Amino acid sequence: MLFDKFGRQHTYLRISLTDNCNLRCFYCMPEEEYAFAAHAKLMQPDEILSIAKTFVSQGITKIRLTGGEPFVRKDAAVILAGLATLPVELTCTTNGVRVDALLPVIKAANFSSINISLDTLNTEKFHKITGRNLFDRVWSNIGLLLESGITCKLNVVVMKGLNDNEIIDFVALTENGH
């Protein structure tokens, strides 16, 4: 078991798969010419699986994949399939853009929930915030996850004067128990 110096047991591991992202949110990664880590410098799928196995043997029961945007890795499906062989709860934080492409693997890996970073419910604001016109795709992908029985939790960065008037709209999304 893993304990910190205060005697607290830790059962939750976050693994960042990449620093790359397919959006350019102005508060996170505004420059188009961003210098990402080369793929060869990232942990490879077998290394990720090996490290995850070590942590699971020490009591880890939940692994969250993060990034950047974890689903932009070309080998994301391989990583998910490998981690799915472990006796852990798998989840991730994603911007939702590539969920449709990876949904069969996500379902096969038995994800119970996925956090989606979504700062607005408005198409034009989404484009302003992210630099990409992909709101409809993300919204559709949230629907695909819910239809597949995968809980979606939304991460929202509230910004005064930009999306703070949407807080009630985000809260209203929870009324159906999703």
C-alpha cells in the first residue's frame, strides 16, 4: 500500500500521456506554434503499462489519463487496451474531440466515467475560447458516451464576462441525473 508522510493511503494515480492538444484554448495554450515533446520522448505504451502494474501492485485502484489531450496520441488505443487488463477503474480527462474515434476502445476498457473539459454551451464562444470550431462534435461525443452508459462529468473554467452567465445552464444539465 502507498501511504504519504501523514499516514494517508493513496489509491489513485494520474498518468499524463502527452503535452499535446488539438485545441488552443486562450488560457492554456494560445500559440499555434507550440513546442510539444517529441513522441520518442514520451513514455511508450509498454512503459506506461509497466509503471501502472507496479502502482496497482502497491494498492492503486483508479487510474486517470490526462494530458494535454490524452486522446491525441496515435497509440492511445494501445495504451487503453493495455491498461484495461489491470484490475483498476479507468477514467480520463479529455476535451471530447476524439471520443467518437476511440469509443469502441473506451467501452472495451470498461470506463465508467469520463471528465470532459467544456467551458461553454455556445458554439461561437467555444470557437473563441478554443480557437477551433468543434463544439458540435464535442457535444455529440458527450451524447455518445451517455448513450454507452458512461457518466460524463464536465470541467468548466468560469471566466467573468465570457461564460459566467452560463453557470445556471451547466447546472440545469444535471437535472436529468447525468
